[in-house]
Amino acid sequence: MSALLIRGGRLFDPASGVDAVGDLLIRGEHIAAVGEVEARGDEEVIDAAGLLVAPGLMDIHVHLREPGQEQKETVATGTRAAAAGGFAAVACEPNTSPPRDTAERVEELLEIARREAVVRVLPKCAITVGQRGEELSDLAALRAAGAAAASDDGFAVADAALMREAMAAAKRAGMPLTVHVDGPEMVERDIGLAAEIDWQVHFSHVSLADEVELIARARQRGLRVSGEATAHHLALCRADAPEGDASFKMNPPLRSARDRGVLRVGLSAGVISVIASDHAPHSAEEKAQPYEEAPPGAIGLETTVGVVWTDLVHGERASPETIVRAMTAGPAEVLAVEAPALRAGARADVTALDPECEWTVEPERFESKARNCPFAGRKLKGRATVTIVGGRVAMREGRIVELGAAA
Ligand SMILES: [Zn+2]
């Protein structure tokens, strides 16, 4: 059995109440010991002095583009980008080509992931057939095939009756719902449905102050409602986007400085319990079109940790607890999966971060196939330096460890 000793890091798992300098011992696919560790001497050692050793980060809003748009990204390149950015698991949106709306397509994706992914891949499936908002997908079959959540990301399900049906079917199937947020009206409608049907709903890429306030009130009422913010909506506002630069064209768009401020407060208050990248790769040709025709979306897997650490932890004195929780226990709760944790017996998904590492964003060096990054050229402080997935080192010091390489 392979063994890995992560030595002398600040072990940091807010959800488990762990915050102390110590060692972490991994044997095989699981954490064997935390804190005071008895090493045997046969372990591969990673010196973690000065690093924050956290549970493996999760990003539950990622576009991997396979199948159908492999010129933008693939499972292989997208998960390499995830590992490079410190993410041990990603949940990928179903708006592939064709959309992931059948059990076979979920199984296909899981098969590709088994072969090619360097981090865990949790497939989302479409709420409606073809993501057309007309007819419900077979959520029970999709769940049985391994879908982690249902999402019509890119579109809101406009038909309220269909959305009510979707929520009832999701409840019967035990399927988490992550919905595309398209203004406060839809948020209000879906909170109402969540209350009526007594099921959970997660709001993807929340960006407006009014949306944050609606979610805050729903949570106060005890509803199972959660919100997610992207790193770009937390870091940037409309005024930061150079005129006509399609790297800053997103859906939802960048908002006002006030909206960004409320989003940050919502994160600190726990109303926004998830930070995600909404990693949305596009080819250079597509983004080079005139602004109006260029597709919306920005890549983010390789910048999210650096951006939130720079702008929120160093810049705004946000607590590292809030940030780490929003990339570990928060997203795990939304998908109702076991949260990554620094605890003996837990699955060995671990991310080490260097909070003081200064680096410059150079998209041409990214693992992602895409370069549509609004942070290009920015100097950041904070970076993931080790990603471990199920006891296997997937990334170390920015280098991806190839699948099949000796552990
Ligand atoms: Zn998206």
C-alpha cells in the first residue's frame, strides 16, 4: 500500500474544527492519521511547512465540454486544470453536445472520467430533455446512473408548472437541483416551490444584491436553499471590464460594485455557502468574434483559489475558514455527498495551499485548453501547491502527475 506523509503543515478543516500544525498520514486511499503521526519510514514525504493543508477542494460548477465541444475542453484537460487549481473534485454541467439528459450519457461521461480524469468527476444531468425547458428528463433513471445533481445551467426553466414538476420529481429521485439564476424573480419563484414541495434548491452563480437577500430570508425561514458565487463575481464588477473585451463577457454579467459588496457580505454570513468557478472554456476564435457574438463565459479552475485568496482573504480580511468551507463542506452539502475531511478513515482528498505564494496569471501556461481568462496578467497572492485525490498525488508544485505514474 502506498503511503504519503504530509509533514508540518497547518492542518485546516473548519467543518471538523481542525486547526493545528501537525502531520497527515495517508495510506492507500484513506487518511490514516491526523496530527501526531507515527511514521514507519516507508512514506513518501511532502514538506508542508508554511502551507495550509485543507480537505480536497470541490468545484461544483464546471463546464468540461465533452462530448461535442472538445475544441474548447475535454475531461482530460479540464480535470488537469482542476488539479492544477487545487480541486480534487468537480461537478460538471450537462450542456454538452448532445446535452446529458439520459442515463446512457451519464454512464458515458463516467466511463471517460474513469479513463482520463485526474480528479473526481461528478456529472450533472439536464433537468429537461435537451435543456429545452419543455419536457422533464427521467430524473430517477439519471440519478440511478450516477448523476450528482440536475441543472439546466445556461437557461432557467421558464415554465413554472414544469419547474414544480421538476422539483417534485427531484424529491422522489433524491436528486439535488442546482438552478441557473436569472434575476430575483426566478429566485423568488423557486424558493416558493422549494417551500411548497419541501425539497432543496441550490442557486448557481448568484450575482445580484436582491438575489442574496432573497436567499438570506429563505434560509432564515429554515428552507433548504443555498447560494453560490463565482470567483469572478466576488472579485470583479462592471467597471473592471475593459470596453468590448469578451474575456469579461459572462452570464450572468459582472454587476455593480454594490452587488459585489453584498455578495461578499453574503459569503461571510454563510448565506452564500459555495464558491465555484463556473469554468466556461471557449476557443480563441469564438472569443475573438465581435463582442455581441462572442459566447459568454470565463475559465476559472486555475485562478479561483488565487483570486479569492488575494481579493478576499488578503484584500478584505475574509476568514480563511469561510473560504475553505465554501470550497469543501459547503459544496458537499449541496450535492449531499460525504464532505472531504481531515479525519482518520476519511477518503484522502487533500489540497495544500500556500497563502503567501505570489504569482502572475499567465493563461498561455494553463492546463486548460482555453485562454478566456479575465485575470490574465494579474498578480495574485495565494495558490494551491498540492492536490491529492484518493491518496494519489494529482498535482505538485504546479505539475500534473500523470495517471498511471508510480505513486
Ligand atoms: Zn455555468
